[in-house]
Amino acid sequence: MNEDVAVSATLNPALLTLDDLNAMDADDFVAALDGIFEHASWVAQAAAAGRPFATVTALHEGLMAAVRARPADDQIAFVSGHPDLAGKAARAGDMAAASVSEQAGLGFDRLSDEEFERFERLNAAYRARFGFPFVVCVRRLTRDAVLDSFERRLGNDRETELAAALTEIGYITRLRLVEKVDGPGMPKVAGRLSTHVLDTHQGCPAEHVRVELFEVGRSGRARLTEVFTNADGRPHGVLLGGGPLRAGTYELVFHIGDHFRAHGLALPEQPFLDVVPIRFGISDPEGHYHVPLVATPWSYSTYRGS
Amino acid sequence: MNEDVAVSATLNPALLTLDDLNAMDADDFVAALDGIFEHASWVAQAAAAGRPFATVTALHEGLMAAVRARPADDQIAFVSGHPDLAGKAARAGDMAAASVSEQAGLGFDRLSDEEFERFERLNAAYRARFGFPFVVCVRRLTRDAVLDSFERRLGNDRETELAAALTEIGYITRLRLVEKVDGPGMPKVAGRLSTHVLDTHQGCPAEHVRVELFEVGRSGRARLTEVFTNADGRPHGVLLGGGPLRAGTYELVFHIGDHFRAHGLALPEQPFLDVVPIRFGISDPEGHYHVPLVATPWSYSTYRGS
Amino acid sequence: MNEDVAVSATLNPALLTLDDLNAMDADDFVAALDGIFEHASWVAQAAAAGRPFATVTALHEGLMAAVRARPADDQIAFVSGHPDLAGKAARAGDMAAASVSEQAGLGFDRLSDEEFERFERLNAAYRARFGFPFVVCVRRLTRDAVLDSFERRLGNDRETELAAALTEIGYITRLRLVEKVDGPGMPKVAGRLSTHVLDTHQGCPAEHVRVELFEVGRSGRARLTEVFTNADGRPHGVLLGGGPLRAGTYELVFHIGDHFRAHGLALPEQPFLDVVPIRFGISDPEGHYHVPLVATPWSYSTYRGS
Amino acid sequence: MNEDVAVSATLNPALLTLDDLNAMDADDFVAALDGIFEHASWVAQAAAAGRPFATVTALHEGLMAAVRARPADDQIAFVSGHPDLAGKAARAGDMAAASVSEQAGLGFDRLSDEEFERFERLNAAYRARFGFPFVVCVRRLTRDAVLDSFERRLGNDRETELAAALTEIGYITRLRLVEKVDGPGMPKVAGRLSTHVLDTHQGCPAEHVRVELFEVGRSGRARLTEVFTNADGRPHGVLLGGGPLRAGTYELVFHIGDHFRAHGLALPEQPFLDVVPIRFGISDPEGHYHVPLVATPWSYSTYRGS
């Protein structure tokens, strides 16, 4: 789900450099960026004239500028060329290779019958209302957040939704671009979630504390990872990172009772605090979220830290 | 579930007073206390000689002392006369009226097949091991806590379990007694759970906050109550009280996001804090638990207060 | 300093009742309220016509309305009749008895030479600028707050200051009135400061904790009171109350290290937390300020509670 | 006061390396370490035989082992050779150069007459009682902590104090050694004090917050440093570090009111929180102390973090 999108050139010898892209002729440029904008090589073609780009971010901005420069009708045609979220078009195999992998990461193959019907209705309603498909960068949202966003955006007017679709295509193509191109000024596409457990009963970091991370949705929850804290009270390894965080609701679950018991504290049969859940929302996929737990057997606090 | 056990004489004209019990002759005393100790009128008979009792607590202690004064074999016979938790003995209708109502409050009619089989096996194993039924004051434990206590107590030796059974009968009879008798020095049988919501973003109590209280078990959760806070940030009405709290795991769920939104704070689409769960354990059924929430949209803390 | 301004009729047989004031003839009404408005019996005279008053608050509002109804020149003359804060006028003994006692509570007899000169200059500058004396209800401000308010108000225009003077006279006369009259709907003139100490290392209120309260000023600090917490972690007796709180800066000092040592915690030679100061400001003299300390030997928090 | 004791070889070409010390002949070894142990070249002489030392820590341990191997009388003579804390011996210039600089850092030239007399009496009483001078590594204690330690140690028996003196000489010589020698396995002689300011009203680090650090003593306080936080809420530069922290009492003072006002929050004339002091004790000179402030205008918390 959170694949590393910043594969460096040394790991992937096929990765293009910004220098290469700036230097090659326009046709090669367009061919090299094939797949970033599906069935829309004109975008790269129009952007080629903006070279040289000083940064990869500027390259992406140049590509999106080519889209934004077009009249609304052309933009609508452009958006219409983007694959439908989960309709027959996906199954017909006429999508560019990249779209297929993005949709596999969605979890839409785990929808209940009820959710699938709801999704299909929303999808059809959206297309009927606006005349182009619902476009969203699914890697930046949890599934629940995608469905919520569907409902919310259905209520917008056409102009707003066209702009929203372009913004989302901006996010999608930015993620594809960083997987393909390396160079100075890479766009920031990765967020990070970290935690820290402090035992204020003893006045030191809490080691060996089991911490689970769940994605929380309306119809259930899914465990994403489980970590243990080191001597500094921080997890070995990363909680979430390496790519965009999916906006949505999460829950960190700290097994703090085990920690206090392990330290020989005589706690009641039913300790006041045993398993401590912290539910929080991520709204910025490229943001840094630090969600610590400062605890004694009788109290705790948390805050959005840094 | 938490029926008011302290019905005063003015509400129940049939309620006995301690003065009456001290004054009446022994046979009347025994008859008056019928039902407190099932099928064991000898207890009241033995205790009658200890009159007059200065307090209702002393009366109860006198009754239990009569039991504790007996040799172990008599105590075992006494315990054996206590109704089985959920076996045929219950269905045969040979239990004293009070036992039936206690078991109805257990929720054992909501056990899954798997849990019921587990329960039956534990019950049989206990009786086989110790020669007397598993006795527990079910009003002082959540269902999960009862099952846990079964497993834990199965590992004790016979002497420990006989003492445990007497202790539990002490709790059961104490609850029955306070429903029947009024007088000075009532035993403390009621616990209390309270909360308080403070908005430290604005520096004042949080009004109109929806707070739900759940009992949390291994196989699911049950909502016990829902309250809204008043202008002082405290719930209208009581969260839990009026009788013993059931030892076990609970969760308070504070809909704090709605509060901040209602106050016009511009929060992200996915607010950092929206629904805040606080999971805690109650170990003392007669204790006072104050579990406040001190929150901003970006942080919160809680502690066992007073 | 914080004398009890709500002396009830039962403690002071000379206290007037609202009923009496409503019933007596106008001349008696004016005589009865002598001293509330210094050298300005016309105020009571004008207000007498507004009787009967339903509440003591309404009575006070009626008196102030009589003042506010006058043209600006008359108001200026009225303000000019109010005693100067600490000038010769005070020493000449021509103030009404009430003013003398208010100024004695100020602590202006404890000013350093430098402060006194600064005060005199401000006083003279104010009078020169506005043509009437600086009027402030000194019982609602700490000395530092009075001096700060002097500086701040010197910068206002005449219209603003005239209004400010009347507002202050409103506060002064309201305090005098509640000492003289009893009846329904008493104006709220008393604030309250409370605290609560919770030990989250042990999960219970902290008993026998020594807590000192200081008034903090630019040139030093003065200890106002010292209390010890009871079994519920709250002070025996009141921290501040019984009258208006003086707006200004304060510091609560909690001797929490002694508490932890008394409980046998093995703390380092230099404990991380020993004496914990909490500095806070009071801005609302009639407000309720609850400033708790929630502490372990390694952490603490505080908040404006309720 | 907190001079950098870990001057690397590149900055000080005269710095010896452990390799050099291991390789040179014994006489050169003793000469090279001259000044580490004042007037006691026999220590280095005895330790030379323990070469080669794998780490600088092992070198120091080897030197101290040479001292600890001696009989008590020799140890007493050794301790007696250590300069008196502030007596004539200091002024007579017969101390090794290093001792002079350590005492200059003490601030004993800032003692009031009363304190100086107390100090002189303690010093004389100590020598009279034990027959050797009071030895303490003054760089690891605040002046108040030195005086307290004087009083406390006066109550010990001779054996305990001899051991204490050797331990202190261990600390003193260890600090001298790291200034002179570089190599693998340097002893840990430096502690660190850090802070972090989080604004939980806005949910982000607090930038540009002025933070002062004071040393707090019985007879007054001295400001050690003033810093401003960066965009991550942490001070530019270090609060305390580069050498041992002095055990004692400190106070961080956060000008958080200015921060909230700068962000346009409408706070009362007297804000509830304006200047927030956090008083804490450092007991471990080589420890890491992280003392954050997590604050809104209405609440704050702190804890010993990491």
C-alpha cells in the first residue's frame, strides 16, 4: 500500500534523470514520459517546449500547466480519458499499465456487496451529473475517505469538479513521475507517521512496548502494522512512511499495561489502563504526524507533535 | 443492570429498620431475613444472639461471622446450597427468589454457543475439582470478568476457593441486605463513574458534548449509556452509579470533533481528533472513578481523578 | 484584602433589606444609602423614583442609570468629587469613610520611593490631561495591575476615560452596596480561586501537600496564603474568595517533592520535580479559577478548570 | 562554566592520543599526564604498567585503580595533597594549573559575606573532623549543591568520606584527562539539556518563543542563557551541553504569552498563561534532560522526556 515511490537511480538503472530529459529531443521526451499521462501524449509534447526544467517539481508543474492552459472542453476530454475507478473500463484492459497497479492497491476488491452497490451507484451518478469520470488519487486516501469524498464531490458544481479532477490528476501524475525520474528538487510526495512512548511513572522512555496501528473505517478496521519500541521509546522501523499517507482515520493501540506489569508494578486485576487506543485523523498525505503517548498506569496524554 | 440497591424506607414501606430487627424476637428476626441466605436460616438464627447491632454493616458482619464460625465441612455444605450459576438447578426453580433476579442481570442469555460451551465446561470442571459450585457476585463483575475469574479460580486450591466462595456470598448477601433493611451505618455497596470534559483550546468546560459509555469484552462491546455534558462540562445525569460497578473493561467515547466544529473552528476534512476513545478498567465495584477528558483539537489527556 | 463583602443581615443587624429600601420614603432612602456615592446624594435622590426594585442588582443599576443619564459636564463634576487615589485629598480626611478603607487595602503604603514618585507623576499627569482624577476600583486589581492600568488609560481620549471612570465607580459602589443591603438578586461580586492536587504516580488525590499562593509583581512578590491539601487533594479552607479577586499575576507553589518523599519514593538527591510553581493571571475578579496540579515525580500538567 | 571538554586533536595539536600514551616509555607517560593528578606522579607511574589500554575510559580506570590499590593512610595523604576548595592554599599559588581554573568556574568569588563565612566554617569543620580537605568536582555541581553536599557529607563517617573524596577525584581527573587525551572509548563526561515548545492550540511547534534558563539557588538566581525556538519549536543552539551539567535546581522560563499574542489570539488583559516557569532538578551531570513545554493559552504540561 505504501510502496516506496522514491526509487533512486542507483536502485533502478532504468530511471531517467532530469538532465537527460532536458537534453533529449522532444519526441524522445514524450516517449520517455509515456504512461505518466494516460492516452495524452500531447501533454508532454506541449511541456517539452518549457525545457530545461531546473527541478523535477518544475517539470511536473510544466506538465500540469500544459493541461491547465487548455480550454475547458479539452480538459473535459482529457479527464474523460482517465480510467474509471472500478468500472468495466478497468476490466477491459484499455488502461495504461500504471492505472491498473494503483487500483489494485485500493482494496476495492474487498468491498462488501452493499458497499460495491453503493460505489457503483455513486460512480454512475457522478458520470451522469458531470459527464466525466470521478477521478481521485487513491493512494492519498483510505477507502472510507474515497467513498466520503465521492458523496461530497457529487454535490459540487461542474466547474469545481473539473478543477478537482485536474488537481487529482496532478497528484496521480506526480506520484508516477517520481517513480520514473530522478533529479534535483524532487516533489515532496511522502508523509510520515511516528510515535514515542514515555513512561512518566518512572521518568524514562518505555522500551519493548507493543504498538499496533489500525486503519479505521465505518465497516470495520484493518491492522496495518505492529511494532515494538526500542530503548528510546521509539519503534524499531517506521510506522508509516515511504510514500503518501492515506488521509483517513487511524488508531494506534498501545499495550502499556504489559509494560507496567513487566516492570513489576502491582496493578489491580483490572488495571485502570491496560490497552490504550489513540484514534486520530490524517488529513495531509505529505505531512509529518508524530503521535506520542506519555503515560503512567493512571493517566496519559497525547498530542500532534513534531 | 445497576439497579438502585439503596431503596429507602419511604419508597418501600415494607423495608425493615435496624431498630425493628434489633427489637423483634429471634424467630421474627430469622423470618424477616429470609431470602438473604438461601436455604440457610441457621445463619440468621445464630446471628440473632449478637443483637443489638449498632449499624447495618455490623448486622451483616454478624451474619457472616456466623458462617465463618462453622467448621469447613459445614461451610462446604452451606456453599453447596448456593444456586449454581447457570445450571439445571436454576431452571428447576428451587432457588430463592433473589438468586433468579441476579442471574437475569448477567447477560448469560446472550452467550454465543462457543462461550456457553466454555462456560458449561468451566462450571462442571469447577464442581468436579472442588465439590461445590462456583460462586461469584455477578453484580460486581462484567460477564468477561466472570469468565476470566472462573479460569483464574480453577487454578486455586480448595482452601482458597472455599474462602473465595464465602467472600462472594458476603458480597451477594450484603447487596440483598441493603435492599431489605434501612438504618445507620449502611454498608457501602455503590460505586460511581463520572466524567468531565474541558476544552483547553478555549479555556472552559465543553458543553453539549456527546459521550457514550461501552462495556468492552473479548467478543464485542455493548453500549451502556449516552449522555451530553452541561454548561460545566459534566453529564446531565449519572454515567454509572446507584449500585456496585461491574469490574471489567469499559470505554468512554467522546464526540469532541462535533464540539470543536460547533464552535466554528476550521478543522481539516479529517480532523486530527474527532471521536476520542478512552479505554479503562474498573477493579473496585464500590470505588469512585472520575475519568475526565482535557482536550484541544490537537491534544488530550485523561487521568484517574477524584 | 479580600474581606467578605456579603455580610448577611443575620450577622449585621444594621443591614438594610431591599424591602425596607423600597418601602421607606425618599428622604430616608437617600439617607440610608449615604456613603455609597460620596458627596453625591443626588444620585440616590434621582434613583428613588425608580422604586420598587425587584433585586439588589436592579437597585444598583438604577443608581448607576441616574448617573449615566446626566450630561457629560455633570458626570465630570461627579467624578471629580471622587477621592484622589493617594493624594493630599486622602490625607486631608475629606473623603467619605468607605474610601479610606478601600485605599488602606491597596498597599500603597508599601510603595518604594521610586514607585511612589512614579505613582505621583502618573496621578498628576492624569488629572492634568483629563481634568478629573484617576478612578479605579482598587479591590479588583493588584497593585501592579493598578499601576499598569494608569499607564494604559493615560493614553485614552477624554470620552473613553470618562466612561471608564463611571464603570469603575460602578464597581466601587456595587461593592459598598452589597455590604450595606441584603435582598434577592444580589450582584455577583465575589470570585474564587481553587486548586486540586492529583498524584498520577499512585492514581489518587495527593494529601498533605503544602501549597503557597503568591501575588507576583514587577518589584517582588508577596505571599498571600499557605494551605495543605486534604484526603481529596483539595485545600482545607479557601485559597481566595469571599470578595472580588484582584486582577493580576499570581503563583501557586506546590511542594510536591515532599509528598513523593513522604510516600517513600526513592528520588535522586536533586529530584526532577521538587517545588513546582504555576504562574497564572486572573483577569476576571468575579470569575471562578480552578488551577489543579496533576503530577508524578517526572511530569505535571495544569489547566484552567472548573 | 560549561567549557567544551572534548577538544579534538585537530583543534588542539598538543592533544595526546591513546596510541601515543600506550607506546611511549613510562617516564614520558608520567610526564605527559602531569597535571591530571596534582603532586602525585606516582599514580601515573603505577598505572603505566597496565598499558596498553584499549580505551581512554580504561586508561582512566587504570589510573584510579592505582589510587584505590593503596592502603588507607596513603589514600589520605593523597587526598590531602588535593587543593583546598577556597582556602589560602588556593591563593598561595601552589596548586597545579588545572585546579585554579576549576575553582574560578565555581562562583565562589560571588559569595555573600554570610555565605563566605558559612563556607569557611564548613571547610574548617570538615578538615578538623576528617583530617583531609573537602574534595568535590565543582564542575558537576551548582554552588548551592556544593554547599548542601558540604553539610550532608560532614555527617558521614571517615571511611565513607575517604571513599567520597576518591570518587570526586575520579570525576575531576576524568574531566582533566578528556581535555588532554583523545582516543577510542572516551569516557562520557558531557550531559545535555534540551527543550521543545509545542503549541497545542494550533497543533504545531511554536516558533520564535523566547526561553530563558536560570540556575536557582537559595540566595537568588542567575540567568545562564536565553534562546529562541526555531520552526520546529526547538532552540537555535544548545541550552546546556558540551560538558557535565551541574547538578542542582534550574528554571526554564517560557515567554509563551508573547507567542500567542503574536498569533493574533485575543487574550485577556491579564492572560491566564503569560510567562510559564518550569523548575526542575538535574541530578545526573552526564545525563540527557529533555524538558518540553506543551501549551495552549489555558493549559500546559511538561515531563522528563528523551
